[in-house]
Amino acid sequence: MATAFFDRLADRIATIDSVVSVGLDTDPKRIPEHLEDKDLPQWAFNRRIIDATHEHAACYKPNAAFYESADGWRALRETVAYAHGKDVPVLLDAKRADIGNTTRQYAQILEEVDAITVNPYMGRDSLQPFLDRADKGVFVLCRTSNPGREDFQDLELDSGERLYERVAALAELWNAHNNVGLVVGATGPEELNSIREAVPSLPFLVPGVGAQGGDAEAAVEHGLTADGVGLVNSSRGIIYAGENQGEAFAAAAGQSARKLKRRLNQYRES
């Protein structure tokens, strides 16, 4: 039987002493000029980023939105295979969910990646094909890092709880295979704390500590489970750290990933 995702993630975290997730939000418009004439320039960019950052990366998190073209999907498959060759798991940030045959089709991507983000708005049946994959990680959107999160996530229900609190409680109920985590942004440290208290056993994917300026200390203190499993993501803050530096872009990304690793480890060890 395949090893469960969070067990593999725990091993990876222990091996490299890092909870850094490197987001591969590779915008074709921001690829260095010297790579633009390559076959699959996104893949050429990602390969160099992976070479420079893999010793600090507990996970890679490509965002599907940046790969939704024929060449983009080819680049994504090459990227996933290359990351796996470096023994780094891949979490696809796709925020998928739908009904019936559609969501079953979406879940087929788990044949290629190790984990995925999903949107719980349509309820459990829209997520079931993902939840049924006991060997794969399923990160449920709970409390996101964008300003507009308040439009829905903060709504108070008749029970007195906020909508994001209900999502966290349901995600815990859906965790029959111990493969469910939550997406909880670092830009709301108080909510991050309260969600952790409500669901102590669920690993979190915590975005927002890079370009969005989220709270790194809170991301570590509340984002990780008691046994240290969880991910803190930075995308633009790492992969574009060397933007406009020509061929030095990858080295700058590696330095940024190492810096974030050290920053987070200060709080992991305290």
C-alpha cells in the first residue's frame, strides 16, 4: 500500500529540516529573457528554480492557473517529474471541486501529483473523489490570505460560529483517511490560532508569508501540528527574488528559500 502523503511529508521535513513550500506560480511574462527562446520556457525556468531550492523545499506548490495551456500542461508534467526526481513532493494548487462526473475527472490529476487544494463551497460530495484517495493530501480552503476573504469566510452562522470555523470542523469530520489538511493564511494570525485550537490534528498549508507580508512566527506556531507537520508557502518572494538579475535569478531564489527556511526554523526551535 502506498505511503500516506502526510507521512511522506513528515519524512521530508525531518530530512531537510524545513517546512518551506516553494510556490511555482511561473508567469510566462516574468521569465528571464535568456530562457524565452527555450522549448517550454516555463519548464526551463522551473528546472533552474528546483535545482537552486530543492535542499530547502519540503514541497513544491505549482498553481494550476499558470499552466492552463497546451505548453503549460507539458511544462507542469516535466516540473512534477523533476521535483519527484529530487525526492520533493508536489502539491497542486488547483482549488478544485464540482459535482458528479466532473469532480471525478478533476481528481484524476492525483495520479500525477501528491496533494491538491480543494474548495469546500459545494459540500462533501464535491470533494469525495479527492478524500477517497487515502495516499494523497487534500488541503481544504478554510481561511485564505486575500483581503476579500471577509466577504464570505467571516459570515456568522445561526450556530454563532463563523463560516471558516464550520469549514474547519467539517474538514476534521471528513478526515477518515488522515489525508486532510487546511489552507489557512498567515495574514490572519488570530484566526490561525483559533483554527489550530479547534482542529489540533490537521496539518495546515499557510500561504502569505512572502510577498503578502504574513506573520511568519504565527505561521509556524499555529500552522504546524504538535509533531511538526505542515507547510509555510512563499511563491513570488522566492521564485522572483532574482527578477531582473539575468542568469543569476536561480541563485537568488535559492538564497531566498534558504533565508525563509532559517527564519521559520527560529520559531520551530524556540
